[in-house]
Amino acid sequence: MIIKRVNSSEANLACDALSNIKLRDDTNTRNGLSLAYLENFLSNERHYLFVAIENKQVVGFLLAYRLQRIDRNQDAMF
């Protein structure tokens, strides 16, 4: 199994993760996804998408956001 952080040039992996796992039964949202939107989302260095790939297929993902905190000089991950 390969686990990797997806970058903006790999938006197709993000699309696979969302279409095949999260939105599998939500065809309205899945059909509305665009590679341009995902590329833009992934180009933000504070957005993290990791995918798990097995047999050349995305089988899992983790999504996180790094947010700046107001109460200390340390980011938080959600």
C-alpha cells in the first residue's frame, strides 16, 4: 500500500478519493466535481489530502486543514 500527500498536479487522485469513497452514493455532488476546483483546493499549502493506494486504486483518504490559532503562536490541525 502506498500512502501519499496529493498535490495540485494530482487532482485526479483527489477526484478518485471523493468519487469512489466519500461521494459514492451522491451522484449529484460527484458529477459537480471539477479537476480545476480540486487543483485550486490542493494548491493551498494549508490543505492536506492524503490517499491510500492499493493495486493502483485509491482505497482510502485523510483530509486535514492547518489553521492559524489566535491564542498561541502555533497552528492547529483539523
